[in-house]
Amino acid sequence: MSQVPADSADSPFRSEHDTRDEAPQFVLPLVVRLERSAPPARTDALETAARAVLLLLGDERAHGDGEWAEAVRNWEDARIRKVVRRARGAEWRRAEALPGITVTGKSAEVRVFPPVPLDGWPKDLAKLQVSGTELDDPEAPAAADRAQPVLWLNPELEMSAGKAMAQAGHGAQLAWWALSDAERTAWREAGFPLAVRTAGPADWPRLTGSGLPLVRDAGFTEIAPGSCTVVADHPALR
């Protein structure tokens, strides 16, 4: 079973000794646009964040001799950290001026940036707030189409929207890593369709024991270390 534990600052679950800790630590920044007058729906924000991570992973700039490739390699060689911050108005415009990819969902806008050193954030991102990403769904999300990838959230955990966005990103990344090159290409060409849903309490034990990619949290914020947060249910991996 593929596993990566994570935290909203996010990193894999801490063992007593992990060689990844010896590498320079990088973080993948994500910024969600959060205007007071029109906040995004929670589920759409989670799904948009997951697609943003996939778009960066599949971008030609992140591979080979691409301009982001070294940063991505450094990030993947250490713990896979992600941080979600929020921006509005001029903050968002300044964030959009930095190299990255903006992904638009039905109501959400999320910009993902190439990885940066853990203590070396660009100033226009470093001053953005992490807290305050409390979002709601105006109506219950429709049932997931299991013909497409589904990122199942643990029904027993309560997470802020920012935390859950980072976890959904981890789940999408694990699914990406588990796929063949041909399967990755097909997913990318289809526009990275996916859904994020909370699993039913009766279904969660089956999902975590299915052998599908599983995210475990490092326990830095909000939830206990080692908590299972997301199962990445991609049709090609069943």
C-alpha cells in the first residue's frame, strides 16, 4: 500500500530516523482566493487544490531541464510538504504575478507555485495567512462518479478547509505516483477529472485496507500523528 503521511504544513509521518530529514526541506505553496463577498464552496476548493497539484506535477517545467525541475526534485527527495494560504484583493494579484499555475473550479481559484525552501518563501506568499480557511458547501455534494478518481476523506476527522485541501493534494499526488506513464498521460489529457468526498463510516475500514494509496498525517497541526486522512481511489489502481 502506498502511503505518505502529511500535515497542513505538510509532511510525512515522523519516524525516529528518516533519511528524508537529512535533505534540505522544501514546501509546495498553494494559495486559495478567498474574497469576503464570494468565498468558494468547500468541496470545490478541495477538488481545485488537488487538480492544482496534479497540474504542477504534470507540467513540462517540472521535468527534465525545466525551470522548476530542480525545485521539484529537491521537494520530492525530502518530506512532501504542502502549505495552503489564503489571499484576497491586492494580495491575490501579487500572488498571481509570481511563477505558478492558477486553477479555476466552479467557484474556487487556487494557485500552485513551484516548491520553495521551508524557510525561504517569497515575501508576497510568506505574509499570507494560513488560518481562516473555513469554508462550507451551500448544498451537499452529489454522489461521486466512481468511474473517475475519488479522493475519500476520513469521516472520523474534522479538518479546516486549508488542512483538507493539503490532504487532498497529497492523495492526488500519491495516485499520480502510482500510475504508469500512459495512465498519467490519459488522466492529464482528460483534464484531471476527480472528486473529493467524505467516505461513509461503514466504508472507511474497507477503503483503508484496500491497498489503494493512503495518506497518513504527521500530526503537526489539527489531528493526531499517524491519522489516516485520505484514500486515493483511482480506477486504474483498483
